[in-house]
Amino acid sequence: MSSTVIEVRDLCHTYMRGTPLARQALRDVTLSIAEGELVAIIGRTGSGKSTLVQHFNGLLKPDSGHVFVDGQDIWQKGVALRDVRRKVGLVFQYPEHQLFEESVASDIAFAPRNMGLADNAVDDAVREAMRIVDLNYEEFAERSPFELSGGQKRRVAIAGVIAMRPKVLILDEPTAGMDPRGREDVLGEIQALHDEHGYTIVLVSHSMEDVARFANRLVVMEDGRIVMDGPPRNVFERRDELVEIGLGVPQVTDLMAELARRGYGFPTDVITVGEASEALLPSLLAASGLARESDTPCGGVGR
Ligand code: ADP
Ligand code: MG
């Protein structure tokens, strides 16, 4: 059985409490995240996503409720928040705004150096982090972070958190403000961090298209509450509710549902473009008089 790494219970958080500008951002949020999950937290702007994830590593303190990391109540007396923040790494929205050193390597080295690691251990951590995010050390270590592409800058920022060797990686809107190519680049990287490097990942997003493909679980927030929590396919079945809270479902899910409504015998629970192609291809090939290579008796010959 997989073990719980982060658990929050009955969390409430109000900004500027006791002032006329008070704003309740979390209302009784209870959630647990198991080791190895890739969870997406999704909700429109202002629904409380960033506030919630900043409780996961103790950057924000709840007004009431509890936060457990590896079973330990992090607000209990005597707990070192420094250790919690090392274990639960948080990559902020627009992380490139926090790049400030003159070279990529020294930027990534910032946190491990602050942790008091010796020079050679810092160097090892930097090299390992760059390898994990696919930034070639020889090519990038001495370059200025400011002359990199948008996707590369985000990789540097992610590497800066990975260099602390966290157990859980939280990414707050990692594709915000990027063009489609940069988005693909960063999303592919996040998927590899999970699939190949075994990180437990919490991905905050407001885009269904981004998360549908590879999150194992979607947690939907609205007005400081969790309103849905489950596998993407189950969440997308609640299309009307999702539309009502300003989220909707992936375009391809809507398209396939529309085709099914018009009497074509397609599945109605398609959530990715890949699945749609699988469902549509036989009909398209039949209509065009072609057959798929693999559907013919000699399909495999020559490969
Ligand atoms: P999301 O990340 O989903 O966009 P946030 O957690 O940032 O949502 O915000 C939740 C609510 O709390 C919003 O109403 C927002 O305006 C408010 N809020 C967020 N940060 C602050 C802050 N530092 N001071 C006051 N209000 C804030
Ligand atoms: Mg946010």
C-alpha cells in the first residue's frame, strides 16, 4: 500500500483577518496525497489553489486545521520548518522571476549552498538536478539564466528546487504565460519527473487541456473548497458542473460527446487527443477505403 506523504485536515485560511479587507481563501479543506501520485489541483483564478499548496510546506500557517508531512504535524512545537520545506519543494508561479545569479549553475546551487552543504556536495547536487531536468551541464552551467528561452528558464528554476532533493515537488501553474511549444516542453518534463524519476508531484493548473493527459487524479477547487476529487475520467463526467464553475472539459471530450450525440457510435468518455484518434481512425480509414498497416495480414513484415 502506498503511504501518505501530505495530509491536510480541516484547513481554514483568511488573508488580512480582522480587517475590512479580510478574505477567506480556504474553507475546511481536507486532502491527502500518497507517495508516487501525480495530482493536479485545478480551479479558476482566486479559487484558493496557491493558498492551499503554500500550506503543504509550511509557507503559510492555517488559522485552524492541521498539516501533516510524513505523518508529522508540521505546526507542532519543535518541528523544523526548514526540513519540511526541503522535503516538499515548491516551484512558484513565474519562477524565472526568482532567477538572479549570473550563471545557471550558481542559481541552481543557491538552495543547497544555503543548506550548508560542502562545495563538492553542492556541485554534485547541481549536476544531478541539471541531468534530471535535461539541461546539459557543459552547455548550460556557465550561461546567464537571462539569455535562455522561456522553457529553459523554467527548467533552471525547477532544477533549483530539485537540487534540495525533495520528496514531493509542487509546481504552481508551471506553464503560465508560455506559448504552446514551451508548454509542451515543460509538461513533458514534469511527466518525466514523475514517470522516470519517481517524484510525487502536485501540479497546480487552471487548464483542463494541460492536466487531462497525465494526471492520475484531479482535485477541483472552487471558492476555497474542494468540490471534486477523483480520476480525470470521473471528474470530466460532471461536465455541466465544471462549466458552471468556469472550467469546462477538454475540447476533445466535448467534440467526441457531440459526435456521439449525433448518432456516431463513438465512446463518450474520451479525454485526450490520442484517445480520440484511436476511436476515430478505424472509421476514417474505412471511409477512405484504406486500412491500417497493422490491420493487414502482413502488417508487421519488414519492421
Ligand atoms: P488561486 O491560486 O486559485 O488563483 P489564491 O490562493 O491565490 O487562488 O487566492 C485565493 C483568494 O485569496 C483570492 O480571493 C485572492 O484574491 C486572495 N488572496 C491571495 N493571496 C492574497 C494575499 N497575499 N493577500 C490578500 N488576499 C489574497
Ligand atoms: Mg495561484
